[in-house]
Amino acid sequence: MHIYSKQIIAFASKLKKLIQTILTHELDVQVAQNHFYFVDNHSYYPIKVVIYNDRSSLGYFDPEFLELGFHERLMDLQTDILCNIVRHEIAHYFVYLISGNVQAHGSKFKSFCNVVGWGKEVSDAAMYIEEESFNHTAEECAVMRKIQKLMSLSGSSNENEAEQAMLKAQDLLLKHNLEKPSLIDANDEKWILKRVLKEKRRTTKMSAICSILSTFFVSVVFNRSQDFVCLQILGAAVNVDIAEYVALFLDDELERLWLNCKKQHKSLQGLVAKNSFFSGIAHGYCAKADAQKNACGPASKQALMCIEGMLMDMTKLVYPTLKNTKGTRKLCPESEAIGHGIGQSLTINPGINGPATQSELALTHF
């Protein structure tokens, strides 16, 4: 889980410049903006830095995303210790490029450090801190428990009770977001990022889920690693946890809905019909979300604009070079129309089987 704020993004930028300096002056490696040239295979590799606070180590190298991760606590360390930890993770990166695997701290790792003139102060710089994780505040936990109870009622067979529960859940989430200090001073607010739904390639179902998640006060983008594509969810902690649950729920639920659709409509077969069905569900669900937004009072509409504006600003900070890409796909109008109708009636309800856990929580859109 990565964390972001204006202060943390500035720290990540500082680390990136430090990495570029070490690559250039200590490893004699050619650096071009956000990439460096690895002479052994004549290829460029990214210089990508992320900050986290949910691990016990002060740094890591992730070969799947070719990224260097550093703990938030490094912001308080003196420069010489910080530089050695950065060198340590760069060494892991280069050992991976040389050998094709990530060695913990074996012979190849120590040999690389010795060859480039980095002694034990670098090879042994894998410092650990007491295990910790990102925990919600007592207020956030109370909000999530209330939302869970309301959403259990939103599945009620009593139409009026279900509608009222849904509206109360929406109002509660909106109020929670409005009362966050970030709306006053975004510099102190920490946003988090989680990755979900790994697939070999981008699929229409992932695109549909991405569209639906965007109605939950989060920003969702596709991210490609070395071997797969996933969704990255960015936002305030409570909203991201809710969206994570919804993504995992929809991954199975959309398949179940498609199987039911095929049983009822025998003529709908093949990938085009399936993809059109998934797209239709997303369009129907998002249309319902837009209708509910339009039904809000002036004060709530202004609040929504404020929250959405902050989310857009943070998204630009985290993804400064983000580009929107839209592909063209074949469409089955009949399947899309059926999916659209199902999307407008789709509800996402948590399972209530005893005490609530963070992973069991869900929420309707606003």
C-alpha cells in the first residue's frame, strides 16, 4: 500500500534525484529523465519511487513493477543513512537485471556491492522497524460500521426501507468526506493507493469495474507491470478500502450475472456479447449514480464538486503524465441493453456474518 500527500510526493522527488546522482556519479550509468541505460542488454529501465508505511523494512525493490519503495520514516533519517539505504535498494535492482532474480542478500548481492565500491555500510543497510500497518482512526471505523449496517438494509425486500437505507449511507459517506481536514489543507492529508485485479491484459470487464469504482470517491487507473495489468485505486483511506472490496466483489459478480444472462437469452454467445454485457452494466450503474447526484440539493452538489476537485488535483500530482486512452470494440446492442438494465438495478451489499471486518465492508455509490 503506497501513501501520498504533497509532502510525501516532494520527498519521493528528492529520492529520485538522489538515485539519479548515485547512478551517474557512483555507477557511471547514463540517466535520461526518469530512466537509466543498462549497458549489459542495451535497454532503458525506469527510475520509479514510491513511499509506503505498511511494511517493517525501510526499503524494497519490486521486480514486477520495477519500482523502488521507501518507508515514510526515512523522511526523518540523517542524509548518510538515507543514501546507504537508497544504494542498498539500487543494488537489488541491478542484481535483478544481471541475474534475472532478486537475491535477498546472498553472494551475488554482496559481490555487486563490493565491485562498485559499496562496503558493509551499504550491503548491511537493510534496517527494519517494528511491524506496523495503516489503521483507520476510531472515527473512520465507526463510520464504516454504520455504513455496513445501512447497506445490509439496502438489500431489504421492503422497497421504501431499502431506498432510505441507501440514501442514509450516501449521506454518511459524503458527510465523512466533507468533514475531513483535507478539504481545508490538502498538504497534511495522506492518500493511499492499492493495486487489485491482476490480469495478463486489459479486459472489458476490468474497464467496467474501473468505471463503477470511479463513483466511490476514488481515482482508478490501469497499471502495467512486467507480466500483468492491474487496477490502481487512489483516494482517502476509507474510500479506497470500500472500493477494494467492491472491485473484488464485482470480479465474481459480473461473471455470475453473465452466466444467468446466457441461460435466459440463448442467442447471446461469444466474447463480443459478453464484453457488451459488461460495458452495459457499467453504463447502467454509472447512469444511476449520475441521476442520484443530480437529485441532490445545492449544498450537496457543491460539496460533491469540492471532493471531486480535490481527487482530480491529487490524481494529477500522483500521475503527472497520465493520458486517457479509449479503444474501439465491436458491440452487441442487445447484450449491451440487457447489461444496462441490470446495471441500473445492481446493488453491492456486504455479507453480515458476525462482527464486521475491514475486508467485508461495502458501500453503494453516491
